[in-house]
Amino acid sequence: MFPITSKHKLRNTIMVLLLVFILLAACSGGERSTEDQYPPPIEKVGPVDGNLNPDSVIIDGSQVIPFEEAPSGYGVRVMGTMPTPCHRILVDEAEPDEQDQIFIDLYAVSKPDEICIQVIEVFDITIPLEVFDPDLHTVWVNGEKAGQK
């Protein structure tokens, strides 16, 4: 049998460290391209993109609040849950109807091929209202009057 010298120990240590470095580099995944990224956490949209799976959100509460960033000076704060942390909320806000009601639909979307932990994700967002007069309009979020739940 060959005696193990300090030269052999050093070479073995270097080989192990090199192997660990290669494995870590391979698992890092690197930067995602913009094509792979989700839409922003809140996005105003029309119909759902065919590359995303629509899903429902559960609304725990909503209310109209002053919101300086909105064109009208008001926003709708919505609290609720969505199916997973990988989902993003999409908003479809309609113009006021003939009864001065503003209907907002929220839904969650995810990529169909994405693997994600199955745990409910809580959200608390404010949606800027394009048009709103507190003396005239009422706001409905997913079929419920804002401030009524």
C-alpha cells in the first residue's frame, strides 16, 4: 500500500473543493430572461394571455381609499388570498356603467409548466381608480361592493 503524503491530501482537498464549486455553479440557475419572468405583481389587463393559467382569488375585504398616485385621487384596497406564491394578480377594471357602478375583476395567473409550492399566498394591494367620484360612483370587486365585506 502507498503511504498518504501531505501532497496527496492537498490534491484530494483541491479536487473535492473543485467538485463542490462545479456543483454549486451548475445549481445556481443564473439570470432569468425577461421572457421567463412573470407579469408584475399587479397588472391591469383585458383578456388573459394564452400562456398563463387563470385562477380565482379569494377576497377577504375591500374598501375605497384616498390614493394620490391614481388619476382620480382614489384607489381600492383589496385584501385576500391567491392559490400560490407563484401566482400574480391581474386586474380588469371596467368604465362606470349607466348606474355609475365601477366593476373590477381580480384573478390570479400562473405559468402552466411552473413547479411551485402549494401554499396559499396572502395579498394586500391598492388598485388605482382611473375614474371615481365618491358622491357618484360605487365600486364592486369580484361581485362584492367595496367596503361591504
